[in-house]
Amino acid sequence: MTDERLEQQLAFALEIDKEKNVFRQTSLSGHGRKENDAEHAWHMAIMAYLLREYANEDVDIAKVMLMCLIHDIVEIDSGDTYAYDEENLKTQKAREDAAKERIFSMLPDDQKAEFTALFDEFEDCRTAESKYAHAMDNLQPLILNNANDGGDWKEHGVTSAVVRRRQEKTRRGSEALYEVTDRIIRENVAKKNLPE
Amino acid sequence: MTDERLEQQLAFALEIDKEKNVFRQTSLSGHGRKENDAEHAWHMAIMAYLLREYANEDVDIAKVMLMCLIHDIVEIDSGDTYAYDEENLKTQKAREDAAKERIFSMLPDDQKAEFTALFDEFEDCRTAESKYAHAMDNLQPLILNNANDGGDWKEHGVTSAVVRRRQEKTRRGSEALYEVTDRIIRENVAKKNLPE
């Protein structure tokens, strides 16, 4: 077996295993440990399928699911950048571009092009699929944080205004899910889990 | 917001977060910790997309990916049953049936029926999609174990005959990937990572 194409694909499959070691700032429900990027992506992809009836526009759900699954792969090199960490957000793009080039270059050329395009489409957030995938990227940690009485917000001193600004992307993907988001934020403000 | 359907869907989305706490017997590459079911499912779903050209039959890749993502959800209640644990394998079906009923009943009826059917299709392993998904269920831990010099096999005293028997399902989903599997098994026997 000396099929170079298959060897490249298997090397990539092994490389992405490292994403399970990239930990986020969101805690699992039940006041659990922090979750990692692979778990987050798995959760987003299932939620995308489950809630697809609420997308603002018709979406190719296979494309959305794959986008959710791979959207954080670059963090194997660049690490997770917390959504409310203003300093690290400034250098995020350059760090992620280098990571994208290294990791997707492990694939055969056609798949490198395909995965890179899908990653960029997510980042650009202009197509129906990417807007809906971003809604999942925001809603997934929100339901965990809500289940944990806002523990992650408290830990980082995040205010409702900051959470609302980030959740604006949810609205572009799903007005119906933005309503849920808005309700959850208001409830957490009322419960003092999230300062105004 | 008192939309019962959406509330059921969100409750299910929160419930499946628990799958991140179900740990398997497979170790992450780099001689890492044991992986959990959510990470395993995420890895399988990406590999399914990446390697779909090697499926024996044409597959609906969105269906395969979703099947991979949800195939272990019942283990939230029933726990992981190690593939080479003969004793626990005997009670696996009854434990998983009860779990399936409880967990999927959280969904609206139409989605309960859909997810249950997809789960059963995977278990039955007769359609093109389920056979290919099973190939991923076998190949994913194999590449991790291979990267770790057979550490998990050594820990459990598993022989090459037992690994080969399990990997027969890979062949039904993909002859090409079975060739890889066979090569990896032979290499590990030669390296004394796996007794004959």
C-alpha cells in the first residue's frame, strides 16, 4: 500500500486528533471541566442539524455540519482565543492564517482547496450556511453557560452588553434562535449571573 | 417564548452535553488521556467526509456524518462498552435500548422517530451508509492506537485475531480502508505491539 493520496489523508486524520487538547473557556454543564474544541464542534454540528428549521435562509445542512466540525482546526496551532479577550483578538487572524496553511497543506491539493474554502467561508460569514453555523457557534456555549448559572461570564467579568454584541451574529443566521438568546441573556441579567 | 417544540429541542441539546463525560478505552495520540464519546464521534464524522471516495457503495454523506455524530448518544446512560469486553457485550443491547427510549423521547415526535431510526440503522449495519459509518467507528481508534505503539491493545491483552474479527465490519464499508487496516495490524504484529 503506497497510495500517496490515502497516506496524506490518514496523516491529516491523525493530525486533527490534537484538536481534542485545545481547551476553551466554556465549562461543561453540571459545573464540569472546560470543554475542548472537538467536543464544541461535535455539539455544534448536531445542534445545526436539530435546529435547521430555524435558519433564516435555506441551508445545505451537510455543508453546515462540515463547517461546524472543522471551523476550529486551526486552533491546533494558534490556540483558542476567548471571544471576550480583546488583546488576543488583535493577533488572531495572523496566527490562524499560518495554522490554516500548515494544517490543510497536509491534504491532497483538491481537499486542501476544499477545506480551506470552507474554513474561509465560515470566517467571512456572508453565506446562508456560514451565518447559520455562526449562530451555532454562539448558541452552543450560551446554553452551557446558562445551565451553569453564568459561571463562565462571572469568571471573566463579562457584561450583558458584550454578550449581546457577540450574539448579533446569531441574529444573522436565525432570528428565531436570537429570540431565545435574548431571553436567556435577560433571564441571566435578572438572576444577577450577568451584570448589565 | 413558550414554543414547546423549541424548548424540547434545546433540552435535548443540553442533555447530549453529557456525552463528553463518557470515556472510552482508546487513548489520544501522543500517549494522551483516554478520549470521550463526543470527541470520537467528531473525529469519525470528519474522517467519513474526508475518506468518502473509498466507500464500497455511493453514500449520502450528510446521513453518514449525522449517524457518526449520534451513534454513541445512548452511552450517556449505558456507558461505553469496550469492543473486546465479552461480558459487558452480552447486556449491551438491553442497556442501550432503555437509554435510546429515554434520551430520544426528549425530542419532538418527528425528530424522536428520525433520530431513533438513524440510530437503529447504524446498529443494524445493512445500508451503505451504516456499513461505511462502521468502517469509521473501527478505523478511527485504530489510527490512534497505531500512533501509540498499540498501547491500548497491550493494556487489555488483545490479540490480532480479535482485532481482525472486529475489523471485518470495516471491509463491508470499504475494501480500500480494510487494506489499510490489515496493513496496520500486520505492522503491529511485526513490532510486537499486538500478539498473534
